[in-house]
Amino acid sequence: MKRLIRWALNRIPRPVLQRMAGWAVPLVGLFYRGRGVECPVCGARFRRFLPYGYVQARPNALCPSCLSLERHRLLWLYLTRETDLLRTHPQTLHIAPEVCIKRHLKPHFAAHPERYVTADLESPLAELHFDVQQIPLADASVDVVICNHLLEHVADDRRALRELHRILRPGGWGMLLSPVDLSREKTYEDDSVTDPAERTRIFGQYDHRRIYGTDYADRLREAGFEAADIDYTTAFTAEERARFALPEDHIYLVRKK
């Protein structure tokens, strides 16, 4: 199973894979039914989650029901427990929308569908298509921005962050999560490495442009945001962390003054 998933992630174009995953993964999940783990996004329970990873498959990672990964489950828990997003209807821009988050977030905007907008460069899951380095939206036009695991792919992440800051209204907030190596003090990037295999070896994925270090929150602040680095996993018991299969990732919450 690990080899099959790794092969699909590396060989099948992402838009095609996104369409296939909606029916293929739940089918496999029928063989994983049980009570060992629980997905806080969709509520489904399994013996364990599916493995997932481009290079080395992580065990117990992918929910067969809603396709959530570890970081998605942590994000959903924060959104539902620590914010009022699901109790109000702020103008929300969801960039690079994750299937699991979009599926469970969009119904809360059913009475105000124009206030929840999804965007991506090419994903068929999104309503708008644009480059995050040049967002075709007006200044101060959005209350909430959700943009996760995208900046590591962007050529000029600082420019993208300035754009996100520009479109956010004063008092607005956002979730800007990226993979951060907590053992690394400084972000590492080297555009001189162009060979896909070598980029995969160095950066963990062929289309990653950098490895963020613990200075990631400082990059967010450089763009003008107030940024909070939150080790949210520590808010849960050991039993909950195991049951939800949560990562050691941090939550990065930004606000515009």
C-alpha cells in the first residue's frame, strides 16, 4: 500500500489525482474500518489511517473517509475550537483548498455562499484561478485567509505574503501553515538546484522551493502581519493525540493591524 500511494503521488498529475482520490481512497478505507483512530474532521473511525508521503510514506496519516492528513486534523480542531469561523460568516478566501476542509467548511456558508471563495493556480476544486504572487482582488477585501502548505512551492514567498497582507482587511486574520523544520533556525533555499531528484533529496519534494526554519513566523511579520507561533498539539492529551493522529506541526495565526 505504501509503494502504491507513493507511486500515485509522484506519477499521476495532481488535478487528475485530486479527482481520483474522491472515490478510490474511500474504497480502500473499507478494509480499514475499526475503532483505533478517529478523524475529528469527518468523525469516521478506523483501525488506523492510511500511509501517505511523496518520498517516504508516513504510517497512520490519511483518513480514508474525508482524505484529511495530520495537519488538516490539527487545523480543523483549531478552527472549530479556537475561532468563530463556523459561527459567523466572514468574507473568507480559501487558497489551495484541501478537499476535507472545503467539504466541511462550505456548508456553514450555505446562507451566504458568496462569502466563502476558493482559489488555486490550477486545481479543479477551486472557483478562482490565479498566482498567489499576484492576487486579482481589491485591497482590504477579505476578512479571513486560509492558505496552507503553499508558500514552500512559491518562487517569491515574500511577495505572496505581501499580497495576502494587502487583500486582508484591518482586523482580519488568517491561517498560513507551512512545513517547518523545528530543528532548523534559518530557512534554507537554493534555486541553483534544478534537478528534480536532487530537489526531492534536499527539500523533501521536487516542487518545494525551500525548507522553512523557526524563523518562519518572522517572515510572516516582515510582510506586515502580527504572527503567533502556536504549539497547539500540546493542548491535547496523549490519548487524544494518538486517537486523532496529530502531528508535531505548529499553528501559524496571522492578523492585520
